[in-house]
Amino acid sequence: MREVGVEEYLDFVSRNRKIVIEDQEIELNPIPITRVEPLKEELTDISTTVWSFPLRGSWATHKGDYRGNWPPQIARALILLYTQVGDLVLDPMAGSGTTCIEAVLLGRNCIAVDINYNAVMLTHHRLYHLIKYLRGTGRRVDSWYKVYLGDARDLDALESESVDLIATHPPYFNIIKYGDYERVEGDLSRSRNLEEYLGWMRSITREFYRVLKPGGHVGILVGDTRIRKHYVPISHYVLDLLLESGFILREEVVKIQHKMKTTREFWSKMHGRDFLLIYHEKLYVLRKPLPSEDVRKLKYSMRLEF
């Protein structure tokens, strides 16, 4: 891991007015901010195990121009449910910085890590303009953030048991490539096959367990896919890896996908097909047990050998 400071970001943006992620150009222009809180219609009931956000959150410096990033509503919900003001939140696959934006707004400290340098710059860009806006309006900013270029499999700059919440959305397997750069070992979006993807995820989940405080939580959103028309439950495989690492499952939430296809497109493309389109993702919330905890009482929420 290498910390990338604001000075490096400012030097980069002075020479580059755009970046390319997933073959899409994203401008690094100043970001106008009209509000820093979500509207009521942007939120949903999070008291059940089905979450649906028809409207993309557009407050603060959140933007929907990074395909595959998760809704800020999910990051906000996890932070509010599982942390206190002043706690440390980690997103080891930060993408465009959604998690850290919410952490700063909610008074939490945050560490963002990404293996893609362009994503690191985009994260800095959105956090820089958020902090600039908040300070310009006289709002006190007590929280801090750090941005790292690094591999989630080896979070060597982080001390063991130092993080209160890990909130992240790993790259999809076999769906989205997040850059046109040379293939980098450990970049989940460029894994050659599912075995390699899950092998890397095993290393990642073990690092999650190492850096998380006892009693801390992991919130991870995972999407499934199809190969040769058959369903591939990647989310189940990832959950098994997390349980294998020692975590206890607290919640499984179905997150409904929106703005994927119109009904007309759906039925036209279903003609001649014998499979269903995937319109959901899985959000798992897991907890690291306390040292003195009798986990035998929770064995059915852990990895079960039978």
C-alpha cells in the first residue's frame, strides 16, 4: 500500500482533466454541490431484508458516472447502523469514493484503498471538493480520511484490529472491466476465471478479519452472474469465504437492481431464451466475534460442518 496525498492529487489534476475507467471518460472538473443530505425520496425502508433504491443518490459529490459503484444509500445505512461518530471506516475497494464521502458527512474517519490509480484519483477528487465545500460553508469537519493505492489482499499499512467497519462493493466477476490499463495481479475485475477471483477473495476476507476490531462489522455487496445460461452464485461463494475466515453472519439483504432494462426490452430479449435476468444483488453483514464470546451459541450463523 502507498498513501496518495492531496498534493499528488492536485499535481495530477493540474495535468489531467479527465480519467478513463471502464472505457468511459470521467471529467475532473469542479463539482457543484447543492446539498449534502439525501432527499426523503432517495431513501427507503431499511428495517427489512429487501432494500430498493429507485433513485440514484445525487447529494454531496456523489455521481452515477462510475458504472458498478454502489448506491450511497447503502454506505450511509451501514455507517449509521454499525458505527459511532469518530469510528474508523475502511473501503478496501473504494472505486469512486462513495463510502468515504458518506463517512465524512456522518462524522466518521475513513480509509479508501483501490488497486486502480485512476479510481484513487477519482476518490480524491470527490473528497477534495466535498471538504472544500463544507469548509466554505463554515461547517466544522472533525473527521479525517486517507487514500491509498493498494491491493485489498495485503493491507500492510493498516494495523491489526484497527477498523470499526469495512463497507465495500467488490468488482463484478465477468461483467465489468474497470480500466484499460495493463492487467494487475489482484485486480478482481480482471481475474481470468472464477477460481482465480475466489482465490483472491479468500486472501481479501482474511485481511478483513485481521484489520477489523473484535465486535466490528463487514458490509459487502456482491453480484451474481450467469455462465452458459446457468446461474453462478458468486455471492454464496464469497459468503462462504467470509464464514471460513471466522466471521458471524448477522444479515443477508436482497438489494433490488433498478434502471437495468425496460419492460419492453425485457420481453423482447426473453424471446427464445430459457433463463431469467438477474435483477438483484446480495448485501451481507457479518461480525467479528469478541475474544471472550461463546460463539457456540451462534454456530448456525457461522460456517457449519455437517
